[in-house]
Amino acid sequence: MDLYFEKNLTNITGENWAWKTNILQAISFLFWNNWLKTKNDEILKFNSEYLFIWWDFLDENWIQTSLSFSFDSKTNKKQYSLNWKKTTAKNLKLKSLKTCLFYPIDMNLFYLGPKYRRDFLDNILSNCYFEYPELIKNYENIVKNRNKVLKNIYLWDSKPEEIVFWNEKFYDLSQKIYEYRIDLINFFKERININKDFFKDLNINLEFEYITKTDLKNIIWSLKNYLDSNFQRDIILAKTAIWPHVDDFNIKINWIDILSYASRWETKSIIMTLKVIEMDYIKFKTWKTPILLIDDLSSELDEKHANLFLEKTNNYQCIFTSISSLNKENITKINI
């Protein structure tokens, strides 16, 4: 299938099961920005064996670039090319465009557990910093090993002093993760109330609240003090009770938690507001203007609020799917 996307707004329309979502997934795979959500066994569906995606685009300096991505389910291998030469995922990430993706499943951001919200933050940071996914991976290994030592201490297979080595590793990597996260958290806190276009007819206040046991002004001292105080409990539970990956965040409307009363359209409006801030952050940190990919824009939103969002994202290239076209003149329409 060959598709041609114009600058700014593109509306991909079609009936259900017309494979509209697959187009957005293909773009996301090609630009390799969906770091935390897709595993190899989830790339292909319906017993397909091979995937090949190719994109020619002009960057902001009007330089033409060709990117391709392929995946072979038999060998479980991915291959990347840049201007028709094989390259690495790292090089592709450095040279390719950026995307910001919204799926209907993202409506669960405030309905599911804290892990989903942590992944939301980590995915943004992974899109901005190539080293961040490796940092998260190393950190999770440290915590896993620390928990193993805790269990061995409980079983009298290890000495209590053996935990010191893993504690030092834990402090170091936690500090690094928080340095990235704090920057992103502050960006959300500063921007969320000035990006409430969905609610411009209402007198409301939006607040981004980061929830953590860690004192973010004195991270290592806070972690050390907490772990020392709870060492015996950690041994019994064989579990590290304080770390970046037990943190959470919440959105408040007029100082009330979103889950206390927000409707489906209010929840989607807030998530789309977060997506606008995400795009601004990616652009600010990478100097690349991201492409916004929205699957099923019109669900939970009436045409008025869908158009409000499109007006807010007018400075970005936006590709969105819907069952029917929105009545807006500057939208390029592609029927599938």
C-alpha cells in the first residue's frame, strides 16, 4: 500500500476492520519511537511472516531521507536501513523523525495501575534520549539482584553486609533516572494549565501531581534513609519498597483527582492535553518536530472538541484515523 501524506492534518477514514490502526503502527515502528509498548511477538498479526515498511520524507531542512524497517518472524530479527543502507536501531533513532502516538487503549492511563503511568513517562524519555532505555534496563537488573540478596539473607544464605554493594548501585542508577524524570515532571507541571484548550469554556484549574516516597531535592539521602529504616521489612518481603518504579502521577481538576468524577470525554481531553505537552517536550529536547498519530480521534469527543484539538496541534503534522471525515477545510483525506 502506497500512501502520500501532506503537511499538517491528514484524516485516514474507513470502516471498521479497514486496517487504519495498522498504518499508524507501521509509522511508529519505522521511526522506532514506541519503545516500551511493543514486543517482537506483537509486531505481526494473523500469522503473518514478514513485514516491510518504507518511508521517504523531507525533513525540516528540506533534505530527503529514505527509511525502511523489516521484521522476519521466522528468524525473529529486525533490520533497518537509512537511505537504502543497513544501519543500527541507534543510528535510525538519531536520524529519523519522532512520533507521538495515541491509541484508544491509552484511555486506560488513569483507569489501570501506576505501572501504565510510569511507562507513559519512560516512553517519552526513551524517545528523547537513546541512553534512557538502557538505563531503565540496568536499573531493573540491579533491583532484581538486590531483591535476590534480600531473599538469601532471609534464608541465611547471604550475609547482611552483602546488600551494601547493591545499595550503592541502586542509589547511583536511581539518581540518574530521577534526573531525567524531574526535568519531564517540571515540564508537565509548568505546561498543563496553559494547555487546557478542551476546557476553555469552563473555569477550571489543572494540576500535574507526581507521587513518590523519595525526596526529590535530596535523592540519595532520602533513598538511603528509607532503605536503612526499612531493611528488616525488605528482608522479610524480599522486596525493595522505594524506587523510581513504584512512583506514580495524578491529574487534578480543580484540586480533585481525575478518577473521582471525570467523564470519558474529560478523561480523553486530559490525556490529549498530556499528548500536546509530550510533543512540545520532544521538540524542545530533540530539536525535531514530532508527528502526532491518533487512532480513532472522534471516539468520546464531539466534533467541536475534536476540532479544538486539531487547532491546538496545527503547528504539527497530525495523522489521525476515524470512521468518517471531520468537517474541516484544511484536512487531507485518505479513504481506506
